[in-house]
Amino acid sequence: MVNYQSANLDRTFAALTDATRRAILARLEAEGPITVGDIARPLTIKLPAVLKHLGVLESAGLIARSKAGRTVTICIEPAPMKPALAWLRKYEHFWAPRLDRLARFAEAQERAARRKSK
Amino acid sequence: MSSLTIVKTIAARPEIVFDALIEPEGLRKWIGPDDGPVLIAESDGRVGGKFRLRFKMLDGSEHEARGEYLEVERPSKLAMTWQWQNHDDRTVSRIEVTLRGVAQGTELTFTHSQLPSDEERDEHREGWNGALEKLGRTLGGRKG
């Protein structure tokens, strides 16, 4: 089970090492589901290369494709990233209010130090 | 590995922010939950020194974290390990804080990173840790 999971993670992370693939994922995250043609348009590489990148992302479980007539639409599939995202959310929830309080405390200390030096 | 980064500008000089981060009296003021008390705030603020923080939530549950200071460079840099004592997840993570003097006071950059386990360290190739770190930074950087 552990090996199976780490093999999956290997694929996920290997898929993320490529800048073009990260750019594709970033667009999918920002814009929602878009067609293969729309994905290819702003990229400087040719369509077969785009399809190859999409294949890598799909086998890593990071995207899913659906077909309506002749149009193939791609959407992001965040499941493999969920443990990482859950960790981030947990600690953001923990630290953000504490660092706010740290700031308020340090600012009060600063005001006190200035009053003293007057 | 995941990595959360929060950047804040604080209207206080770096020395004051640094001391608030590391001295027990300072930690006591901000490390607890909003309405719950800090029960223990121990901190030996030197390289190799340990800290121990315990606080109580409104629901009555108590939480304790411990760690060791890895880098202590007043007033610009602080790094330490972080480990929950009474949670399911007892993996050791790493916190790094850098403080930079700016016109308004201090720019604080706080990063809490998951560390790979020993197995992962052995298995994993360089490269995709970096890729994930970038991803983590982007996600964490949106707020704060």
C-alpha cells in the first residue's frame, strides 16, 4: 500500500517538474475546463507536443478529459494534490491568526519602547 | 512536500519582532488560540536550544508542540523544528522566519515546511521536491 502510494506520488511530482505542464495546470485552475485547442493556442509548441504533455498529466491523475461531439474539454483533477493542500490549509488556519497577534504584540512593544526613549 | 509561506509587514523594529518570536514572555502573548490560555511557554533561544508550547482550546482540548532551534541570528533569521506531541501527525516539520528592516518596520517572512520522511528522501529524485515547493509557495503566497 505504501509503495503503491509513493509510486503514485512519484508520477504526480514528475508530471509537475515541467514548466509547460505547470503552466497548463495553472491555466486550468484559473479558467476552469477549457478545450485542447484553447490550451494549445498561447503555447509556442506544436499540437502533438501539447497532447503529449496532456497525456503525462492525465496518467498522473492531475487532469481529466471529457468529450462532447468533436470537442475535447480538459479540467483539473486535484485529487493527487489533496494531502498537500490539506496540510497547507491546516497550517494556514493555525499560523495566520497567530502571526496577526504577534504583529499586534510587537507593535505595542515598539510603541512602549518609543515612549520610554522620549 | 508542502510549504506554507506568509509574508507580513509589522510596524516594529526587527529586534522587537525577533524577541517576541523567541522569548517565553513574548510567545505567551500570541502562540495560544484567540480565547484559550497558554499553559506552557518554554523557550531556550539558542542554537540547539529547545522550546515547548502548550495551550488550551475553547473546547477544552490541549495541544502541545515541541522543537529545537536550528538557526538563531538576532534580529534577521530564526529556524526551528516543529513537532506536535499529542496529534496523530507527529512528523517533524521545519519553520523558518526571516526578518528584514523596511521603512515601515519589519517585513516578516514565515515559512512552515513539511519534511520528506527518510524513505522519501531515499526514494525521491531531486527536482520534484523543488517543483512541489514552488507549488506550495504559490498556494501559500496568495494570502498574507
